Amino acid sequence: MKKRIFSLIVLPVTVLGLVVILISLTVVKGSLVSETEEALKSAATATFAAYDQNEGDYIEASNGDIWKGGYNISKSESIVDSIKEKSGVDVTFFYGDRRIMTSAKDKDGNRLLGSPAGDKVKKEVLEGGNEYFSKSVSLDGNICYGYYVPVFQDGTEKPVGMIFVGTDKGKKDAAVNKIVYMIVGVTVFVMIGCIVLAILFTASITGSLKKSIGLVQSVAKGDLRTNIDGQLLQRKDEIGDLSRAIKLLQGEMAQSIVKIADNAKAVLTASGDLEHTARETTSSMKDVGSAVNSIAESATMQAEISEKASEHVTDMGERIEQTSQEMQRMKQNAKAMQESEEQSAETLHKLLESNDEVRRLVEEISLQTRQTNESAQKIKEATEIIASIADETSLLSLNASIEAARAGENGKGFGVVADQIQKLAAQSDESSNRIDEIVSQLMSDSNRAVETMEQVALTIENQTSQMQETKTTTDEVMNRLKDSLENMNVIEQSVTYLDNTRQEIIKTVAELSDIARQNAATTQEANANTSLVSENFRQVENSTEDLKSIADGLEESMQHFSV
């Protein structure tokens, strides 16, 4: 207990102290370094403003001096020395990577001029155009914190130089370490104080607890006359509450033990009488249990018979329900077949009407085709007449040509007309031949069409005959379906009557079964209660014996306490 309390107090304090020390070594130190960086940045910015306030460009004179307009930076010792005197930091002006003015001096008092900047500085500031903070810059062997600011020519983005501001790293680190060591020292001192207080507090608590434990052990041994230390009773904390509770428990236990001793004697006397009564009652309950058990067996058998009858009737009802469902499905199928046959009959009727219409149209087309053949024959006769006329015209034109030749010069015009007439006759003869060929082809096609239409008409006749036979068969099927539906309605009515009767039987048998089950359950419950009562009286009989033994033991136990 003492170790646990000590650990609960010391462990959090130790962890908190270590966390504070860790923060001092990291966060605080980092913050102080950041503060140094900001201070150097401000000084560098101020130095840049002091130089940049002169108008003009940065130029290098023939003697190597660097000028800003009309101001000679190479001779600006007063500026850098004034800044160092006021702020305690060294200032250096770089033109390119070369020091041309600085407040830093060597051991002999000479200014550190001409030396170049480091590669890292040149890359970050001169090439990158960025400000740069370094935690380790060497000035004549002295390590410093340094901050670099690029110097730009007006209107350009590439730096022509840079300004450096640095402070002694050793002095700054010493100041930082002093603050950190102070924080660590205070933390360690507080930790030690907390540990000492924890030791005193733990010793006080454990001492008081040991005294309270001693009192409880005395009570456990049976000594109820032990006095409690007055200092413990006067405490205002939980230990005082515990001591007062122990004193109260001591008094209450003394009174209870006196009462228990008196009650033990009374229990011992009553247990003897209860044991005699329990034995007589147990004997009577055995006879009652035998009679109730016989009734329960009869009621159970009756319930089993009623349940079997109910199961048979229920099974019959399920079969009747299945039959009824099958009849419903058959009836639905028959109605569906009837509807399908009606649709088929209607379709056949429409097909017969369509066949009649097709046959009529075929007859009309056949008549028109015959008329076309007659017209073609007339055209052929006309073309024969035209051919005959063309032959005669050709013969006449030949004779005219001969006569024109005999007439000489006077007959030339008539000869030309005769030649044209002969050409016209030849064209007419050729056209008539073509018309004759076309008419012959038309008559041949018409004859084939007539033959085809006769075959189509014959096919339509056969199809109509088959449709009539199919319609007759469909009508017969429709009549048979109607008879089947009527028979199904009669069967459905019979099944419905049988199902209603079956439901009445199931209801009656179920009522009988429920009555039988209730009788069996009531009888079994009575038998169980009888057995339970008998068992309870046996337990009472056994308990009286145990009670007597307990009373004897209790009387012996009372002798352990000193009241």
C-alpha cells in the first residue's frame, strides 16, 4: 500500500519534470535561437536601408572602391562601427562575394577585408537571391550566428552583393544555456520537494491504516472490548471515517451477538416441534400423491387419444384442401383452354373471309389478264397491218426513186423525198417488228400468269376446305370444354360441402382435445403440486434437523466473543 501511494504521487511528478526539462532543452532553446535570428534579421535590414537610401547604382571605381551613387561604401567605417557599438553585432558589406567593408577586426585590430564568402552562402544569397541564416559562421576563428540579406541593383533581380550581420555564438549559447539550466534547476528542486512531501504523506496514511487494521483484527478474534485511539476518531479525512465506522460496528456487533444467543435457544426448542409435525404431514401427502398420479395417467391417455383423432381429421382436411386447390387449377386451365378455342374459332372465321376475298381478287386478276391478252392480240393485228403498209410504202418509194432517176435533174428533189419515205418505211417496219416481239412476250407472260392464278385458286379452295374441317373440330372441342366446366362446378360444390363438414369436425375434435389437454395439465399440475408439497415437507423435516444442528453450533460460536 505504501509503495503504491508513493508511486501514484512520485511517478506523475517525475514524468512532468522530465517533460519540462525536455521542453527546456528543445523548445525553449529553439525559441531563443529563433529570437536571435529575428534580431539579426532586423539589424541586417536596417543596415541595408542605411546603404540603400543613397540614390544611384552600385559601381566599382578604378581603384577598387565600391560606390552607391555619390557615397563611397568602401569608406563607410562610421556606419558599421556605429551599428556594432549600438547593437553589439558585427556588420559586413559584400560586393559580389568579396568583403569590402566590415566592423569585424582581427587580433591586431585590422579589419577583415577582401576574404570571400562561403560556397553555401554564395549559392543561397548571390545565386538564389534569398535571405539566409547560418548557425555557424567563422570570423577570424570566432564562431558566430550570421544573417545574410541580398543587395540588388535598381531594376535587376540578380544580387550584386550582400550584407552580413553576426553575433558571437558562444555568448549567445551561454545566455541560452543559463536560462535552460535555471529552468532545469527549478524543476529538479520542485520534484525533490514533491517527493519529500509524498514520503511524509504516505507515512501518515499508512500509519493510521495500520492502527485501523489492528482494531479490525481484534474484532475478528472476538474481542469487542478493545478501545480505539482518540486521535483516529478526531481525524476529518477518510481514515477518521473508517475509525468511527469500526467503533460503530463494534457496538452493533456486541448487541447483535447478545440477541443472536437468545434467539438460538428459542430456535433449538421450536425445531424439535417442527420436526415432529413435518414427519406426520409427509406420510399423509404420500397417499394423496398416489391417488392424484392415477388420475393424471388417465387424463394423459385421454388427451393422447384426442390428439391422434385431431391429427387424422387435420390430415383429411389437408387432403380435401389439396383436392379443392387442384380443382381450382383445373377449372382455371379449362377456362383458359375455352378462351383459346374461342380465339382460334374467331381466327378461322377471319381466315375463311380472307380466303373468299383472295379468291375473288384472283378471279378479277384472271379476268383482267384475259382482257390484256385480247388487247395484245389486237395490237399484234395492228402491227401486222402497219408492217404491210410499210412494205407497200417501201415498194412505192423504190418505184419513185427509179422514176426520179429517169427524170434526171428535174427528178432529184423527188428522189430525195423518195429516199426519206423509204427510210420512214424501214423504221416503221422495224418498230412494228419490235412491237410484235413485245406483244408476243406480253401474251406469253399473261398466259403463265393465268396458269399460276388457276393453281392459286385451286390451293385456296383446298385451304378453305381444310379450314372448314378445322372449324368443325374446334366447335366440337368447345362443346366438350363446356361440359367439362359444368362437371367441374358440380365437383367443386361437392368439395366445398365436404370441406365445410371437415371444418366442423376439426373444430369439434379440437375442442375435445383442448378439454382433454386441460384435464391432463390440471391433473399433472395437481400431481406435481402434491409431489412438491410432499418434497417440501421432507425438506422441512430435513431442515429441522439441520436447524437444530445450526442452533447447537451457533450457541458454541457465541462463546468465541467477549462482550
